Amino acid sequence: MKRIIVLFISLTMMLCLSACSDSAASSETSSVQTESIDLQTASEEETLSANETDAIVPDNENINDPDETISENGSKILVAFFSRADENYGVGFIEKGNTHIIADMIAEEMNADTFEIVRVTPYPEAYNDCTDEAQEEKTANARPELTASVENFDGYDIIFLGYPNWWGDMPMPVYTFIESYDFSGKTVIPFCTHAGSGLSRTVQTLQDKLENAEVLDGFEIAGTTAQNNQNEAKEAVLSWLEKLDIVK
């Protein structure tokens, strides 16, 4: 009888130890699973935080200051032009000259300064009277006085030079302008408006007179297009400028 009681007690103790062991194992497994979930959550939060940090970079850190762009990456550009309003061939009386319109398009696209070449004594308003006076001026190879000069001309690297084609040539005020400055080392890019003659020999004339500058082939457009079809004119200007591949 004593042996039976001892055997019963031994079996009971063994069952208790087995139950305790299973409970401890279950508790340990639960702890490991919880840590795994916590680590995954922390990893996701770190990734999200990193992405949010990249997304919150201030926009102005990627914006170049226009002055820095000109001085560090590109060239200082001037658009100098002679233009005449009043009565013009093919367009009647106008408030803004044909060449002036093209000059403004170039300046806007190239982020350039502008300078208008203006004769001290204005040409007559009527077309025929203007052509008579301009013809006399050309025959005399005159150099009419201008109203203003370019400040800090030496600071410009590229000069867009605009003018109407008058009798296959540049108007005399343009000669006054180009003879007033030292163009050495500069790039000169001609453009003109015309009534059918294109640039004529004006590019060659500029190359001859500005020997120490690089004078590129120019751009020409009909004055009637510049005045009456400005959308077409702008498309032509932008296409030409793109081919020049100038860093603004």
C-alpha cells in the first residue's frame, strides 16, 4: 500500500513539472513574437521619417538666384536695338516699332537687359518724309547723335543687335552705336526686320567693323509679321534662340 501511495505522489509531481515547463516555453515564445513586431514597427517608422525628411527640403534650396546664374553659369546679355514707330511700310501708323517688338521677345526669353538706340533728333512721323531724311543721312555717311549711352557696357558678354533693314543696310544711328564702344571679346548676334530684303549684307558689315568681336549669323523676320502676327513671330524667335544654345 505504501508503494502505491509513493508511486501516485511521484506521478503527480512529474505532471506538475511538465505543465510548468510548457507554460514557461509558451511565455518565452510570446515574448520573442512581441519583440519581432516591435522591431518591424520601428523599422517602418524610421523609413517613413527618412522619406518625410527628403520631402520637406525647402523649395528655395533648388532655386538659382538670377544674378548668380548670370555670373556663375552663363553670360551677361544686352539686347540693343534701333526701331521706329509712327508710319511704317506695310503696317501703317504703329505705336511700337517692328524691331522693338522682336527685341522685347528676345530680352524676355534670354533674361537680358535692353537698350534702345534713339536719335537725338527724331525722324519725321510720315513714312515718305522719314525715308527722304534717312536717305540723305545714308548718302552723307552721317553719324547722328544719340540720346543715351549704355552703362557698364564692358560688363556684357553677348550683345543682340537689332535694326530695320533700310536700303540693304543698317540705319545710321546703329553705326553711331557700334562705333561708340569697344566690342573686343564680345559675341554680337544681329537681328533685323525687313520688307523683303532679309539681312542683306549687314552681317558682313558688322564682321568687318567689329574685327575683335565674334559676329554670328543673324535672324531676320518681315516687319509685317512682327507687327501683325506676333504669335508666329515669337515661335520663330524662340526656335532661333534655341538653336543658339546660349546659357542664360
